Amino acid sequence: MFMSLPLSLEALEVIDAIERKGSYAAAAAVLHKVPSAISYTVQKLEQDLGVTLFHREGRRAVLSPAGRHLADQGRQLLYAADALAASTRQVATGWEPRLRVAVDTVVPLAEVLPLIGELQAAQPGIEVSISTEVLAGTWEALVENRVELAIGAVGDIPGHKGLQCEPWRHVRHLFVAAPNHPLCDEPQPIPLATVSRHRAVIIHDTSRNSAPLSRGILNQQTAIYVPTMEAKLEAHRAGLGVGYVPGARVASDIAEGRLVALTLEEPPQETSTVLAWRAENRGQALHFLLKKLRESTGQD
């Protein structure tokens, strides 16, 4: 038998929200509670555990060492509880009530949405949550159980037990610049040393808790960082910098003269993407969407 525990999932959610948002008031807003309820939960937890969880630094609530330990370990319990609830529903019906999908930014969302539409037509009651991630952020969302499926994940596959991965698409990248950019006046192929003297446009890695990755930037090259592929394309069109983008994303820009594809001395870049999910997940919604994704590239 378990002894009576001072911890509850609700209390752990409160600690997590305060740590992420920086204040009791902001945590109350995101959890749809009044601030006094947040304060009471923290005070009660501190009293029951006999520790101080937060210190005040100006208007911010900052975790103590004990609070940091509780937040980090508690987050893992929240992930586990969420996974347990989902798996219980799967056992009962076979169809998940919700499917969370991370789409890497190298994949145009417009190519995925029709497949989501087919899933919803097959199972009208399902709730689908889509997030756009970048580089390590796509893998992290899957490893931390924030999504059930990662579409177009790139880079090294994490050494995490229980992940199922399969090759999906190859994405060809073009190096582009605005027509009035100085690099367009250089003889081609352009040396990398010349490229490094011009600013790159880079998309932020969306990982929260692991080391972020960065691609497409050279040694000594300055960069402007943007949040999405759409923002990257706008920055290139505005002449703010140069860089690699998926060729399919810029075909019309190049044809209509908004961007110029340049040839560098290095070989053209190509990215291999994968589909990834948890091997134990037998949910019908997940495997319905996997089948549609395979069919979209001619895979069985």
C-alpha cells in the first residue's frame, strides 16, 4: 500500500506552469485558475514537504534547488500520466480520442493537411493537434511524449528506447538570395569563404530542454534568426540574408524573379527525413495517418 502522498498531478502542473511562465499570475492564467488558488497550492505543498520551492526575484518566481528538482522530476510524471491515460483509452476503443503531430519545418504543412482531413473524415470525433518544429525540437517533442508522431524529422535519431523510425522523403535544398543581393554579382560557383562574409538567415531550433542544433551557417558567418520557414523565406525575399531552403518551397519565387538560386563550390545539399513514433503505440489513428503518409511518397 502507498502511504498518503503530499504530491498530486494538479500540484505538479502548478509548479510546471509557474516555472514556465515566471509568475503566479501568468501560471493562473494558463491553468484557468485564480492567482490565490496558485498561491495556496504552492504554500500547501511547501508546508507538506517542509521545503521552499520558490524565491522572489523582482516580479519573477524563481525555483529553489529543491523546487528545480521537483519541477524536473514532476514533469516526467506528468508525461507518464498523460501517456497512461492515452494508452488506457486505446485499449478500450483502438481509436485515440486525440492525435498530436509534430511536422518539421522542412515539410510544407499544406502537404500534410489533406491527409489530416482524410483522418478526420474516417474518424470524425478525433481531435488532431499539429505543431511545427525545427531540427532537434521535432525529436524532442516525440521523446518527451508531447506528440505521438513526428513527420519529416531530420538529423541523428536519438538513442531513446522504444522509438520506431522509417525513411520518408529526401528534400533537395537550393542556396538562394534576393536578386539585388551582392552575392548575385559573384562568379559562380561561389567559394564558401565568400559566402561566409554575408549574413545567413537561420530558423531557430525549437528544442526546449536539449542542446539546439544549427544548420546552414558557416564559421565566422553572422546570422539573423527567425522562428519559421515562412519567416525565413520572407527574410530572403527582403534581402536580409542568404541560405539554403527546400527547393519545392522556392520554385515559384525563382520562376517569378523574387529569389535567385546560386551555385556554391560545395555540393548541393539534400536532407533525408523520417517518420517516427513510439513502437508500442498501436492506435488506429496513428497508423491510419502513417499509411497515408507512406502512400504520399509511393511507399507501401
